[in-house]
Amino acid sequence: MRKILITGISGFAGSYLARNLTMSKKGEVAGTYHLGKNLSLIEDIKNNLNLFQLDLMDSKAVLEVLTKVKPDQIYHLAAIASSAQSFSEPSVVMTNNINSQLNLLEAVRSLDLKPRIMIISSAEVYGKVDAKDLPIDEDTALRPISPYAVSKLTQDFIGLQYFMAYSMDIVRVRPFNHIGPGQTDQFATSAFAKKIAEIEKGKREPVLTVGNLESKRDFTDVKDMMQAYVLLMEKGISGEVYNIGSGRSYKMSDVLNILLSFSDSKIKVEVDPALLRPSDNPELLCDNTKINSLTGWKPQIPLDATLKEILEYWRQTS
């Protein structure tokens, strides 16, 4: 049976990917999670997984896990995924995201394993894109504007370098915003929904603080995004990079208004300067022609349905 390893399996995206792979019986699924990481997002499937507590910054420990698993496929999802944190702790985010991937790839090389590896980059690598260059395809200029984006671009290009230098079977993906229940409130849609749920329960004053509502983002339900990962693991061309997104962008104010429409509470919206980033991309809009032409993938779940699920999640957990 095919052996699949997911780094960061207990995280938001990792948990949905693990569920996709186990339900579709794609193979024997193993996963790594960070020291002390909560396993609540995979509670329902953890008995079907081979789990390893692992700090990817520990090269010796990475080698030991790969020796045990000997994976045929590796989805490298583990990373610090917060742009906001990267502004406050740039060294932490850069060092973690870059060195953890290097440790993984070097372990694969030293053990002479031959897995197919998916490197998860980010649409953030495109940074500030001129309106004339929208939608964003894989050849759009790379102008990252946050330390997080620079770390993901480095991961992206390290993947390319290892493919070119060592002929490793590596596919890179640049996902645009993906959202769903279980995402932390470090991300705007989840933060909006959590605050609405808390206001409804009387745990918070009926004032919703926000950052920049003028920026536009391309949102995809996390379940659709993970299906794209699986398809590209199977069909993606080694050495290539693929954008993944819906092909439609929404102003953050419109996303907030959809969430507010699901609530009967009277809520005032106020901008909090502390939630504004030093720099922000005005619009991210995906050109998904490349993945669609290769795999036929396109998102199936409408934004309204995803936002309703996110709000219901916070109503149950906040």
C-alpha cells in the first residue's frame, strides 16, 4: 500500500488533507505534528493515522521519522502561516519555514528515498500586483511584501532547486486564500465569525473591530483546496508550479457583510489601527487555467456556504 506522509497534519489544512486521503483510501497515512500541538482537528480520524510528534527544526529527528515511514508521497504543509506574526517575529518565521523544509529534503536525499514531494508555497509570493497583471498566473512577477511571503518564496525556490540539482520529484503549489471551520482567528474570515459568535452570546460588546476591509482576496473552501492538492500530487508535472484558487476575488467588506447577514444581532463595525498591516496586497485574484487544464479541477463549494459553516463552528466552540 502507498505510504503518504503529511507534515503539519494537526493543522488546519493538514487535518482536511488527512481526512480526504483516509476517506478516499489513497494509502496508509502518516503525519507529523509539532511538540505539544493540539490534535483536536484530527480527533475523529487519528486512530486511522500513524502520528509522529516531531520538531522539523531537529534534523536528526526528521531523519528518524523518514527512516520509519519511508514515504512514497510527502505533502509538506508544516509552516508558520501568519503574515501578522512574520512582521512581529520575522526571524522566527523565516528560520522555521526555511530550515524545516531543508531538513526534510536533506533527510530524503541522505536516505536515498524517491518520494513525490509537494511543496506548499503561497499566493502571497506575488505580493503587490498591478491591476493590469490580474488575474495572477504562474508567470506573474514575484514581489513579496511580508517576511512570511519571503519565507514561502524561499521554500518555493528551494523546491525548484532540489528538483533541478538532484532530480527530486517535486511539485510546487501556490494556494490562494483557503478558509473553513477550524481555522484559527489569526485569519480575517475566522476572526470575523468568532467575534460575531461571541457578540451573539453576550461575551463581547456589539462592536466588531476590523483591519483593512478594502483589500480583495480569492477565497476557496479548504475541502476544495485539499482536493486540488491530491489531484496535483497524482497528475502534477515534476518541477512545475501551480496556482490554486477560485478565479474570483471578494472585497473583505463584502465577506464581512455576508457573515453579518447570518446574524440577527445589531453589530457596529469599527476599524482598529492595530489590525492594519505595515503593507497589504490590494488584490489577489487567481488565474487557475494551468491546474484546470491539467486536472479539470475547479472549486465546488460556494463562498456563502463556507462562511456559514465557519460561523456555525464558532457558535459551537466559542
